[in-house]
Amino acid sequence: MFDYHMHSTFSADCDTPMEKAIEEAIHRGLREICFTEHIDEDYPDPTITFDLDLAAYDKKIREMQQAYANRISIKKGVEIGIQPHLISNCKRVVEQEVFDFVICSMHTTQKKDLHSGDFFKNQTIEEAYQQYYQELYACITQFKEFQVLGHIDLVKRYTKGQESNHDFHSILSQIFHEIIPAGKGIEINTSGFRYGLNSAMPSTDILKLYKDCGGEIITVGSDSHVETTVGSGVEDAIRLLRYLGFKYVTTFENKQPIFHPIT
């Protein structure tokens, strides 16, 4: 039982102290967790700033690792918000700081945030999806300093119930053929169910495509921002991986993968 996508008060959109999240993880029987606090530079919403106090974060993680050493394993991660014009900045942060695990996520496309709906204006759902995946592909051809891509089909969360008639497997295959040979993976982000979707992120068809492309590295995370959702959906996600034929779920230490057999 691992939760490899969690947030605390170190993320601008979270008010949950680390201690509460950790205690809930222990209560739920998790063996290892990884905090993945947000860094999302130049986020196009003036009401929120996704900065991360790296020195304070490192200090707090070390304190928690020591305090809970006999009860749960705690890893230090980060969720980097990628945009084409920020690639050099993202590289610098990851290279200068010590992390066990880096999630590369795209919350913004064409310098418009997905959350407000601005990105979807004046274009069809198909055009929005295609632009989202094309920009993600352009970024990961240049940015390699991560371990997994986060919620790779996040765009579907903000379409307000509209569904595309296309699966976009062609561009997704290009993304997978870029990251898999480089030793990168994807995550199952279980928060999709909490936001009213009929699947986690990514959906099952994308998980199958990833496996067919040769993908093996896969983490599972709740994307929890409150303690009550820590570990949410993790067991179901691992059952799904087993059903789809995946052999391992992955954790990381010092950015190196550790493969745990799914039995």
C-alpha cells in the first residue's frame, strides 16, 4: 500500500498539516507515502501562487521522517507544473534540489489554466484535447528530469461533462514512446472518482495503451489535499493494474525505481 501523490500546507492549495496526513496514512495501513508539493510557476490565476519554500520543506520532511521512522516510510517528492516557456526553470529546480520523486504535470495549456475554463473557450472539445496533448508532448521531448507523468488525461476533468468522440491514442502513443525508453512512467491518480469522473486518471484505455507500448513504471496516488482522502482508491487502482496484467507497482528512492510485485 503506497500513496505517491499527496499534498500538505506546503502546497498553496492545501491546508492540511503533514502530521494529519501522515497519521491518516498510518491509520489506513499505508506502508509508504510520498509528499509531492506543488511548484507551478507562472500559473495564470492571480489569486493563487504555487511557490514552494524548498528549505522549509526539506527541513519538515526530515523531521517527519525521524518522528515516524518506526511507523511509516516518508519520501520527499515534488509535482512540477510544466509549460513550454518554463522548461529551463523546471530543470534548474529539480537539478539543484534533492528529491526522491518528481511528478511532471501540466495544469496549464497555451498559458491558460484548465480550472477556470478559459482554455476551452472558442474551440471544440477535440481541439482542446489535441492541443493539451501536443503541448505536453512538446514539453517532455525537452524536459526529462522527472520520474512519472501526472494525471496524463487531466484535461477531461474540466470539460464539464462534454466527452470527445476521439481517444487521442495516436498522440498518447508518441508521448509513451518518448518516455518509456527514457525510463519514465505514469501514475494512476485516483482523484478522478472524487471529481465525478467515471475513472481514475488516466482512464483504463490509456493504461492499456501504456502497457501495449511497453510501459512498466507506474505509481499510484490519491492526489490528496485533505487528510480524509489520503490513500483513497489506492487498493482499487492496484486491483485494476493486476487485472490489466501489470506485474509491478513502483516507488522511488533518490529518483531510482523500486518495483513491488503485484500479487
